[in-house]
Amino acid sequence: MKLRDRLDAIERQLLTAIDAEERAALAAAIERLRMLQIVEQGLAEGDLLPDFALPDSSGQIVSSADLLDRGPLVLAFFRGPWCPYCSLMVEALDQLRPEVEALGGSCVA
């Protein structure tokens, strides 16, 4: 199944699971984000990543400098395993990981 088809299926599933009032609130929140131009103001491909230090899955603090010391990096942030879109992204990243590692890079989510 193509990615677009999987995304559309998730959207249909989620929209049928919430009532009309919740859908309206969701649409209003999305419109507010559009008006605030969140996407346009975020980082884009090729932008420099600000330095950061975050806990890994075992609670150890890992800095961006530590990760970049290992070589090129594919970095993805996600909300959590409960999010179907995030789970799909992590699955895609995991499928890509062997190619990235073959090129000397690493994948971190």
C-alpha cells in the first residue's frame, strides 16, 4: 500500500472515531496553525538544527553534538507510539535505516 493510501486510511479511521463537535474543534485548531504559519516558520530541509540535549529511550541524555560526532544523521521527532501518523513515520524510518547506515549515517527518532 502506498504511503498516501495509508495516510488516507488513518484519516478516515480517526475522523469516524470522533463526533462532529470534536471534528469542528480539530478543524479550527488546524486552521489556527495555518494562520500562524507554523509550517512555514519551522525548519526546512537543509536548515541547521539548533543544538539540543534530550533523553533517549533509556532516559540517558543525548546531545545533538554527540549524535553528529557519529556522522551524518537522519533525525525525526514524534509525539508518541499512540499517534498513528508517528508510528507510520517511525516504520518508514526503520525501513530506510539500512540505506542510511550503509552510507555511514544513523537514524534517530
